[in-house]
Amino acid sequence: MSGMTSGNANTYAPLSSVYWEGDHLVLLDQRLLPEEIVYLQLSTPEEVWEGIHSMKVRGAPAIGIAAAFGAVLGGMQYESVDSKGWLEQVVKTCAYLATSRPTAVNLFWALDRIKLAAEQLAASNLEAAGLNAALLAEAEAIRAEDEDVCRRIGENALPFFEDGMGVLTHCNAGGLATAKYGTALAPMYLAHEQGLNIKVFADETRPVLQGARLTAFELQQAGIDVTLLADNMAAMVMSKGWIQAVIVGTDRVAANGDVANKIGTYGVAVLAKAHGIPFYVACPLSTIDLNTASGADIPIEERPGEEITEGFGKRTAPQGIKVYNPAFDITPNEYVTAIITEKGVVKAPYHESLKSLFE
Ligand code: MRU
């Protein structure tokens, strides 16, 4: 298991949020952070579905990785040696896991990749144990590639950051949301490795507080200069001149460059534009969905009203109040200065530039 301690102050040795061990999936229960560090062992697709749905694991790349391993667990439950039946079981498990959350396209991307691998394997002469081992290797490849991809996103983002800069981020697009490094937080970790001091301002991110509980936690653990803000303070710190760039992650980028990310991101983008501050989005290619034309076509998850009326166990609104609780919003492409990926940095017009990333 990954530890949190490090010998060198600038060495990034984070907690791993999702990994395979022996015959089961291990998830760090992110709902309990930062107070408790609890690792869960998951052995069935149902447990993985629930872990994604209840946000024990969250963040677009991390839920894709968890779902991929969940599909492997589905294949392992198939007891016969018939590869056709095994494939049907894997495909059925993928369809089931795809219903766990709707917005992050990485979930569907990872499940499609597992399905394709399963189809190819089922057409081979492998026996049941071999099929499951090979599918597990594919899920592990998805996890390992994400770590590498995130580091490359960080390398491509790093030129936008200078020593002493103030950078605001929203939600958690860090190591906890990915295999390692994160997307939006990857350049902070790389800058820190190089001895640069970036002052990060983390929005607390109502109502689930990913900024306060996760971003503030993981940056503080890494020894990075981080200041926590309530969401409604971003305009104030921008007007003071403390913020030179905003960088966020995303759950899905549409073909026209509209960006779905944690609720509140759109407001931050509008504020950044009003203050002449660049607004960067960092993501892997697996988050770019060229099959979705614009942000209007991205399904937005709505979560229980209790997250707002009695978040973390304390009632803070009248009983019976009507609540609207979308988990994500859409930032229109005109607010996005650049999208930073593992394959390079793209700018408007996004229709063309995003497509070029896949050529
Ligand atoms: O609801 P969450 O916590 O899964 O939302 C996460 C985000 O909005 C992240 O910014 C996004 O998934 C990118 S993670 C690299």
C-alpha cells in the first residue's frame, strides 16, 4: 500500500486511491478524508458500482480505473470454461457499471476498452483463468497508463506556471482523482519537484467539499503552499491580484470545447475572464468526447438534496425545502484559454484543435 511519508520534502509520495491487490480491488474511501484514511477491499461488481455511485472513489480517471477492475471482477465470477458465456458476463457487467454515474466520460471510455479487450480474448484459445488474467492485465494497463498520462499533462502544463504565481483550482483534480499526480494538480507537483513555489488557492467546492477535504489535504501532505477558500471568495482574491491563473480538471470535454466539471467551475471561469486571468483545463484524451457535440448534450448528474440540506450530518436548511443539486456545470468554450492534455496544448477553435489531438 502506498504511504504518505517521504524522505525528501519535495518527493511526491501520495496515497493511492485505486489499485488491485491479489484477487480484489482496493479503494481509498474518499468520503472519509481527511479525518480518516480507510482502505476498502472490493470483490464484486456490485461493491464497485456502489463505491463509484456513493463517491468512495471519485474523479473522472479514477472512476474509469475502478470500473475497469469492476468488470474484471464480473468476469471472475463466471464459473464455466465457455469463453462465449464469459464474454457475455463481462459485457453485462460493463453495462451495469456504466449506470453508476453519468457525466464523466472516462467511465464509459474505460468500460469500452475492457469490452474490446474481452471480445479479442474470447476469440482466442485461452481458458477461463487465462481470460481473467489477461483482462486484469488490461485493467492494470489502464491504471498504469493514467499515471504516465497525468505526468505528461503536468509536463505540458508546467510552462504556464512561474515561481511565486498564485493559482486557483476548483474541486479535486489531483492524485486522489487519478492513478497519480492528477490533471490540474500535476503541474503543482512537478513544479514542487523542481523547487518552484506555486501558491495554490483551493475552492472548498460546495456541497461535497472535494476542495477542502481532498485538494487541501493532498497538497498539504506534499508540502505545497495551499490556502483554502470558501467558494464565494474567488472574486475577492482575484480582485486583490493574488491569482495569475486558474486550472481545473474536467469530466468531459465536448467536441466544440465546452467543458463539464464540478458545479461552480463555470462561475470561476466567468470571474477569471472578468479579471483577465487565464483559465486552463487539464485532462487526458480519454476525457475528450468527440461524439458529444456540445456541452448541452452532456448528461449532468443530479445528486440527493441532503448533500446541501444536511451535508456531513448537520441540518442547515428547513425541513421540506425544495433543493436543486446538479453535481456538474458546463463552462462554454469561449471561457477556456487552453486545454492541456498528454499530447499537447490546444486552443480555440476547439472543433479543429481537439480533433487534431486524435490524428
Ligand atoms: O463529483 P466528483 O468529485 O467525481 O467530481 C470530480 C471533478 O469534477 C474533477 O474535477 C474531474 O473529475 C477531473 S478529475 C482529474
